[in-house]
Amino acid sequence: MPDSHPRLARSAGVFGLARLGLDLELAVNLSPIDVLDVSLPEEVAALIDRYEIPPRRLILEITERTLIADERRARRVVDRL
């Protein structure tokens, strides 16, 4: 599932550190393609569940340019996140 979002897949290793008891925050820059993908919220939720990390530790970074690309669709995805 996270393989369709390379940034999330690469971040999965850091997610795994949470299992070691390290209290880390993880910031992930989302591309316009990521933000417009309607499956993104489910993939993020699956990673959070799989690695048992508190959602408050995940910071999703989205630029204004990304939101402008397709405002309606981006809004639907971001609202679900």
C-alpha cells in the first residue's frame, strides 16, 4: 500500500523507530500527486496502525502550490487526513 507513495514508503523505516520507544516526530513533504491521490488518507492510516505511532507525531507538509493544483480534489483529500 505505501509503495504507491515513495515518500511514505521511505518514511516507514523511521516509523519503525517508534517501536523502539523513540519519541520522534516525522515530517513528510507531500507532492501535488500525493495530495491529489484519494487513497492517501487510507495509506497514512495504515502506516500509523502498522507501526503503532501516535498520529500527532506525523507532520504532513503541503505547499500552497500543491493545494492550488486542483483545489476541490485536494480539499477532499486533506479533509479526510
